[in-house]
Amino acid sequence: MVPMKNDAVTYCEICGSEIEGQGYHVKIEGSPMIICRRCYEKNKKHLVMIPKETKQVQTRPKTIVKRDEVELDIDENYPKIIREGRERMHLSTNELAEKMKVKENIIKRIELGKLKPTISEARVIERILGVKLVVEVSSGKKETSESDSQTLTLGDIIKIREGRK
């Protein structure tokens, strides 16, 4: 049994709850993990403890920074913005595709709104057409219980395997 102490906030890799106090370095089916005391007690028979001297660098605890993070997304009006920018530059869909090094069909699908460009593709389009496609979306600590109930943890998988609900 190797209890873990750390000043960073760590989360159990089975149930996802914050680890308060000691965490345990274990292997489950060959995968190194850090788990909470409750999951350790429930799943002792499935666990292999990792001795302190053989810990790997890869088994560092997952830490989540609790601050507002900025995510990037594509503007909702991207088809219109791209089409108008292309027309303003007097480019055909084929010419824009050549500049982006993609097929013309992809440009047509993007302009129709059937295909959303990736962030990197949007950056290239921005540079070529002189338009703004990538916008920042603030995503703080707005977690809902719906997202928690829809995620499946390793603990859920173990329960399913054992036939429990």
C-alpha cells in the first residue's frame, strides 16, 4: 500500500471525485492509476499496488486548474463570413481551395454550412481572406449534473462487469 501525498488537487481516476487525504498508486489491468481510499477499499481484489521505488513518471496525478479557461470556437456565421470574404477577394472556390491546399469540394461544403472547419483550417482561411472566424468562448467552472450523469467512469465499468447497478 503506497499512500500518496501531494499539495495539488487530485482526482480519483475511477470515480472522478476529488481525493481528500491519501491517494493510492495502483495498477488495474496493467494501467497505472491514482485512486481514492473509497475506491481502493471497494476494488481491492482487482488492484495491484505499485511499490514506491518503481513508480513511473507517467503515473502523475491528474490535476485540474480551477480557473477560468478560454476555449476557441468557430463563429456561428462561418459560411456567410467565408463566402463574403472570398467574393470580396474575387476568388473562386477552386482558387481558395488551391491556396488552402484542400479540395474544392471541402470549400463548397464549408460555405454551405455542411462542414465546420477545424481551428487550424479557420486560421488559414482568416489569413487568406482577412476575416475573423475564431472566437474565444469562456468556459469557467460551469459543470452541470447532467454532464456528470452522462460520463462513464472505470468504477462504473467494474460495476457493470460484476453485474451490479
